[in-house]
Amino acid sequence: MADRSSVPARQRLLDAANRLFYRQGYRSTGINQLIDEADVAKASFYNHFSSKEELALAYLQRRHERWMKALTSQVDMHAPLQRRIKAIFDCLEAFIAKEDFRGCGQLNLAAEFPGEEHSIRVQIREQKQELRAYLQSVIQGPSEDRGEEPSEQAKQLANAAYLLYEAAMVESQNFGASWPAEAAKQAAGQLIAGRADNGGGAAG
């Protein structure tokens, strides 16, 4: 096991936030618990973050970046659109099971902040919009790489796929089961197949 003292204090704080915010929630996690979990001095905490909220924003950003990297690397292994869409939901299903049906870290945190303009809610919306845009680029295909605006059909399909994705995350947490993710994957595949049947391009 690696010596924790060799891990930078900022990373240890982010690792602690990832465990505690995700497992027990933001408001149930105090700064002292974060400091103890990270095994850093209080002064070290404030050297890196001005507040628990600032740590939460950094936690959300790191979590989002890691998820998008894992997702895109999985999807990029495939070329046909049907396989790429399947890979998105396969990745989601694996995450849901690995995290013991704890749900979406972003949505869990958003539920603790009712104000729509709170910085945490704003950042979460931006991250969800990035996911929607990524789904648009997957569905639109190579034309997106040329800088073309996604078609209306691609936008509509991406919105539908996004809603299936988010619903699968929420309902898998609600039921403590993987079947919502599997059902969402099947529904998304049917949507994409329907696009091909209607002359929207080969689904692969």
C-alpha cells in the first residue's frame, strides 16, 4: 500500500471529498471530518480551499472530467453508431453496479442545494450540458468533426438518449437494481435503429 504522505495534500482532500460527499452527502460532511479523512492539517485545508463549497466544486469538476474521459475512451473503441450508443449505456451500467447503486454524484449534490443559481447547481448544469453535447456529437457522427452544427434530428435523438441515461441513473438508485440501465440501453438502441430506418444514416 502506498504511503499516504507521498500523496499531495490537495489530492488527499479531493479523494476524501469523493468518498464522503458521495457516500454520506455534502451537508452531513463537516470540514473536520474531511481533514481527518484526508490526514492533513487544518491549515493545509485552507491553503488549498477557501471553504467546503470550493472543495465541493473541485470535487465535482474532477469527478466529471474522470467520468467523461472513461466514457469517451470506451465509446471511441467502436465505430458503428449502434455500438457506440450501446457502449455509453454499458459504461453507465458498469458504473452503477460498481458504486452499489448510489446514483449520480452530481444529482445527489444538486438535491442538497435548492437555489437554482447556487454555484454548485450552476456547475452541475454546465457539466450535464457537456454530456448532452457529447451525445449530440456521437449521434451526429463525422460531420461534427468538421465543425458542422448538429442536425435537428441529432439534437432530438441526443435529448432522448440523455433523458434515458439520466432516468437510468436515478431509477437504478431508486430500485437498487441494474434493470433501468438495461431498459434504457434497449430503448436508446431502438431510437437509433429507427433513425436508420427513416433514412437518417446507417446505424451500424
